[in-house]
Amino acid sequence: MLGYRLNDHWRLSSGVRTDSREDFSEVVAATQTQGDRTDMAVEASYDSGENWSAYGFVQNTMEVTGTREENNRVGLGGAYRVSDRLTMDSELSSGDTGMAARLGTDLLVSDRTSVYLNYTLDNERSDTGVRARKGNMSTGFRSRYSDTLSMYGEERYSHGDISTGLTHALGMDLAPNDRWTYGTTVEAGTLEDPRTGAKTERNALGFNMGYSLDTIRLATALEYRTDIIETALDEETVTESERDTWLLKNTLSYQLNPDWRLVGKLNYSDSKSSQGEFYDGKFTEAVMGYAYRPVNHDRLNTLLKYTYFYNVPTQDQVTVENTSAEFIQKSHIFSVDTSYDLTRRWTLGAKYAYRLGQLSLDREDPEFFDSRASLYVLRADWHFVKRWDLLIEGRLLDLPDAQDSKSGALIGLYRHIGDHLKLGVGYNFTDFSDDLTQLDYDSQGVFVNIIGKL
């Protein structure tokens, strides 16, 4: 999202949203809609500076594929501070997919505790592509018990033409000092299919921890999740399966010296199903990189990166033909990305990446074949006005094992947010991504990007 403040009262903002819908069912109904949709919205907001604010927005569908419908929409909303402790907000909109409404309240019970109640009603298609009028009500609290400890809890109820049910969530955050932070989350709920009565019961427990001191930053998060899933085979027969999943996420940043920084991450997932090994899944992504920006010559920025990627998809993952994604991927990816500020307005950059990958189409008795790729990127950034950049890229993807190559261009418009963040929107004229772990070719179209700078 990009925003611009006109004066003390008025603000203009715009944003782009892209989503993809696929039906994961073994048999797809003819009435289902699948494909991609890209929407762009422009909003004008007014802050009275007293006890109320208002906004209006217009949304237009820029691109649709498959059988997706457009979602052109117009709406109004606002917030009103009833008292020093109570605030109410609402929104009403209408468009191609029907009416939508939202109503919310936030009550400051004390200087440390607030409670809230929100309700939304919309007429949109669910993740499986089925049109559904659905409502979501959430109520909860946020409380700061001390300068180091805070807690939150929430009840979420969903109803309508989608799976209905109640989900409970509770969390706690602890910051005993400036170096360490800790957090825990617990979530439990049961959802029921309104047509078949089949239930999915989910329980999850999570823990996260962070450490920061001068030149080093560490963060880790661990989650254990169990799903008990009912599947209605017909009106009388219901089967039940259980899936246990472990999720692990780690990040690292270490300033070796003023010129060099070490960055890394490790993401891991292990999912096991009671239906057997064919339905299990594993995922590993390990990244190690060196960022170089010499203090005495800060026009130059370089990032060297190595990525190990290993993916055994679960049976629930599907291909574009809506069949089970049974292939296994393991890849080693090396890349170097550098940029140089020629002047205050012009920056030139280049990227080279190489994938040494292997694929197997057989999960039970893997036989791997090579899947190598080389990516070449040349780009230019034009800093044409304060805090705004225009990006132009030329790309070439070489696939020697497939005896194929692809090329094209990309353009983007970015706005600087502070000294370490850029937000942008653009269009990719090629169908491939600069992320070589992605093996599909569906990247053409509008994109939104966030870039962090060290």
C-alpha cells in the first residue's frame, strides 16, 4: 500500500491485492470458479482532528483468469470516539459480489486493558472457489499486566455458507529485559461443514523467542498442530483421519564488522497423517547470506546467498490440473545480487542465480532427474522525485535440461518508507519468478513488493 498526506486532515492511499483460488477436491463441480484475480483500490480519508474520521474507497478489478468474477466495489466507512474509553467503527460497501458490512467496537477498560468486539459480513467466494455469504464475529481482550508481561485472548465464530464453528485463542508476551522476548499461543476450535456435517477439530500450541544485543539478532518460533478431520464419503459413511504437524522458524542477523553482515534463516515443517506415508509431507528451507556495504564507499551493495530447499508435498497439495502434487524437490541455489549508485538519481544493478536441482515424480520409490536453471537480471532504478523510485528490469531464465529459455521485462514503482523500507507495485511481463525454488510459471501480472534495507 502507498499513501500520501495532503494536509493535516486529508490523506490519499492506494493498494493492490492478488489472490489465487483452486478447488482441492478430487472431483471439481462445474459450478466452481478457479483462477487468479488482481484488485486495485484507491481511498480518500478525512481526520477531523477531534472525535471522528471518515473514508471512502473505490476498487477496480484489473485482471482475472480462469472462471473468476470481477469484484468492482465502492464503499464508505468511519470511526467515532464516543468517549475517552469507547471507540466505534464501521464500513459498508457494495459491488459485483454483493453487499458487505463491518461493525467494530474497542473499549479501554483501564490504562492497561482493552476489550473489543468486531463483526464482518461479506458475500465473496471462499478459498475453494464456492460463492458463500459468510459472517465472522470476534471478541477478545488485550491486557498489559506489567511493563514486561502482556496477555491477549480471542473468540472467533464463523457462520454462513462456509464451515461454521468457534475457535478459541490465548497468548502471552514476556519481555523481561531489553535483550530477551518470549511468547506463547494456544488455539483450539471445531469447524463443521454445513452441507455434510463433517467436522475438523484443530488444536495448536506455539512458542516464540527473540534475542537482540548490539550486533546480533536471533528469533525462533515453534508450533505443534493436530487436526482431526472427518470426511463424508456418502450420506451414511464418514471416515476420520488425524494429521500432526510440527512447524519451526528461525532467523539470524550478525554484524561481523561495519562492512559485512551475516544473515540466515531456517524453516522446517514435518506433517504426518494417520492415513499412511503417502499422505505425509516435509519441508526444509535453509538460507545463509553475506551482505556487503562498505562504510567508506556506501554506493555499493552486494548480497551473496546460498539456499537449500527440500519439499515433499502432502497429498492435499495439487497441481494446476487439480491432481495430487506427488513430486519431490531438492535444490541448491547460489546467487549474487549487487547494485551501485551512479548518481543521486540513478542506480544500476545485476543478479545472477544458479539452481542445481533434482525432481522426482515418484514419492514411494524416488528416482531423481536434474532440474538446473540459470537466472540473469539487469535493472535500473530512477529516483525521479523525493522518496519515489521507478524500476525497470530485463530478465533471462536458461533451462539447459529442458533445452529451453525464457526472457522478458519487469517494471515497478516504489516509495521509500523511512530509511529501511520500500513499498512498491508493478507488472511482471514474464511468467517466471526470480525465486528459483518456484517451479511453476504463473508469475506474470501485477505484483506488490516490500523491500527491507540494512
